[in-house]
Amino acid sequence: MATRIRPSSKRCAVIGGSGFLGRHLVEKLLEKGYTVTVFDIRQSYELPGVAFHVGDLCDKQALLTALQDVSLVFHCASPAPASDDRALFQKVNVDGTRIVIQACQERGVQKLVLTSSASVVFEGTDIKDGKEELPYAKKPIDYYTETKIQQEKLVLEACDKDKGFLTVAIRPHGIFGPQDPQLVPILVDTARRGKMKFIIGDGSNLVDFTFVENVVHGHILAAEHLKPDSPLCGKAYHITNDEPVRFWDFMSQVLVGLGYDAPRYHLPYQLVYGIALLLWLVALLLRPLVRIKPTFTPMRVALAGTHHYYSCARAKEDMGYRPPVSLKEGITRTVESYPHLRKGV
Ligand SMILES: NC(=O)c1ccc[n+]([C@@H]2O[C@H](COP(=O)([O-])OP(=O)(O)OC[C@H]3O[C@@H](n4cnc5c(N)ncnc54)[C@H](O)[C@@H]3O)[C@@H](O)[C@H]2O)c1
Ligand SMILES: CC(C)CCC[C@@H](C)[C@H]1CC[C@H]2C3=C(CC[C@]12C)[C@@]1(C)CC[C@H](O)[C@@H](C(=O)O)[C@@H]1CC3
């Protein structure tokens, strides 16, 4: 009788490995001796020892080819939140994740680590030291969040110890760091257009921003602690810097570090939120004729004007998580990595 040889536990695939988080994850996995395959709709770099499979995760056949002999899968692919494309989020984050799960099961993958988001519980009102037990947002603010909720549920429900298929979800919040395509570039673009003069609300709201290497550390710890007898099976974990900071202090430190002025004038939160909602509605109505992308979306305004920081006690307890890089060091390294975004360049 032919015996099925289990692939090495150090043979992994990173779906979305060409992206910001994915690339940092791939680099760390290689450093730790893993054999890495990247599956992504684009190839954004080359690294010795990394096998790239360019394909859409909605294409099961392409995934089955890439997942051959893989025992561990990290799924960190998603359309960018800024695309605000409901059909695309549904197709990739929900239908595509179903296909990822099926392909993993068919290929005998043993562990699936999903990159979810702490925002799955955020509804635009204050969250202070939020625990994983908080209910999913009943009225998510945007389509991205709506589909991240469905995606997380699908992955956690698929966890099946009897079938030897274990799953876990990592919920990072506000990832920043070198090569980030959204936070710093959008911030600088807004500053260059003279729109970063204002503080939304009184400026005292505390939030989490998480350095990308800490998020990577959380993913690898989760993969290594995910075993049939561990508490991680089918659970979600917040991964943050564990250093809540005032939203506007963080923004100011990045802006000033790059040579721009810090925002100074206060605007009432409710007023800005109302305007953002109105602009979003207008953009939606005009979409068949012209595509407008407002800078101040309701989601961004809500994130800028409320408290949203999360407890990572569960990750500390179950997998010994401690953020290796402090916020101060993370900000310094991030600012240094964007010489081309400095004022006047
Ligand atoms: N950036 C943050 O602040 C943040 C915070 C919490 C959670 N997350 C989650 O982390 C993950 C990574 O985010 P990121 O910031 O690195 O984004 P990113 O856009 O840099 O990377 C996402 C990658 O997914 C790929 N991708 C998109 N659609 C695909 C498809 N159909 N098939 C295959 N690949 C596809 C993209 O090409 C890209 O390389 C996402 O799941 C995101 O929801 C991000
Ligand atoms: C125009 C200004 C008011 C703000 C400019 C900076 C913003 C572009 C970022 C500040 C907080 C960021 C953030 C995300 C995107 C970029 C910001 C709005 C996410 C919504 C990206 C998706 C993640 O899943 C969210 C998460 O839960 O971590 C991010 C939350 C913070």
C-alpha cells in the first residue's frame, strides 16, 4: 500500500506574498529556514530560493499547483481597502477564501494562518483595550470590513482537528513600516495637497499602530504554536504594538519626520464625519459617470476621531507574543525608508 509522505512542516506558501505584509513575512520565513512559495496576482520582487506562482486565488487549479507539498499556508491577500469595490471584495475575500480553504484541504495542507483585521469589530464607536470576545461589527463601516468579517468566520469555522486541518486568524491593527503602500503614502499625498492642517475631534483619541515586523512575528508564532492540542485552533488573535498612541501624535511624528508641518486646527468630529458620509454618497451616485475617490472617507474619519486599541493579552498568554520592535523605533525606521516622500523631494 502506498504511504502518503507528509510534506515538511517548514514548507510553506504565502498567498499575497507580493504585498507589503506578505513580503516582510516571506523575508522572515526564509531567515528562519522555511522553504517559501509565493502565490499572488503579481510578482513585485525576486528573492533567491522563493518560488513565485502568479495567479488569482479564485482560480482553484492554479492554487492546487502552487500548494503541492506545502504543509503551512499564510493567507494575506486582499484587494486594497481604498479600492472600495464591493464586488471585488466579495469575489476575493469571501468566495476566494472559500476556494483557498478547499485547495488547502485537497492538498493535505495541515495549517492555515489567515491575516484578518482588528477592524472586524469596529463600527465607528470607541473601542478601548478591546478583547477578541467583542462581537463582530453588526454594521461594518465599509465593504472591505464587511468581507473581512465573512472571511475570518469561514477560516475559523473550517478548523477541524479530526481531519488534521488547523486554522487560526491574526488580527493586526494599523500596520505601518517600510514599503507600506497605503498609510504613509496617503498621509503624505494628503499633506502635499494642503489637507493635513486639521485635527479631527479633540485629538486625544488613542489607537494602535503596529510595526510590520511585529505583525510578522505574530504570524510565525501562531503557525508554530498551532497544534491539535493547543488553544489556538479556530481562534482569532489581536496582534498590536501594545503601545496605544494618540492618533494625531502618531500622524504628526511621521509628518514632521518627513519635513511636513503637524496638523494644528481642530474640527468637530461629527461635522467631518457627516461631510465624509455625504461625499461618499455623492461618489456612489456619480460612479456610473465618473469615479471620484474622496480622501476623507467615513472609515478614515472614524478611525481618525475615535479610540480603537486592542488587548493582545490572548496572544501573550497562548503563544508568548511580545512585540519585538517599539513604536519609537518603528516610526524612525519607517520615516528613514521613505526618502522620496520627504518635503521638497
Ligand atoms: N495594512 C494594514 O494596515 C492591515 C491591517 C490589518 C489587516 N490587514 C490585512 O493584511 C493583509 C495584507 O495587507 P497589506 O497591507 O500587505 O496589503 P497589500 O495590498 O500590500 O497586499 C495584498 C496582496 O494581495 C494580493 N492579491 C490581491 N488580490 C489577489 C488575488 N485575487 N489573488 C492573489 N493575490 C491577490 C495583491 O496583489 C497584494 O500583493 C490583508 O489581508 C489585509 O486585509 C492589513
Ligand atoms: C486622511 C487622514 C484623515 C488619514 C490618513 C492616514 C490614513 C490613510 C490611515 C490612518 C489609519 C489607517 C488604517 C487603515 C488604512 C489607512 C489609514 C486609514 C486600515 C483601514 C487598513 C485596513 C486594515 O485592516 C485596518 C486595520 O484594522 O488595521 C486599518 C486601520 C488603520
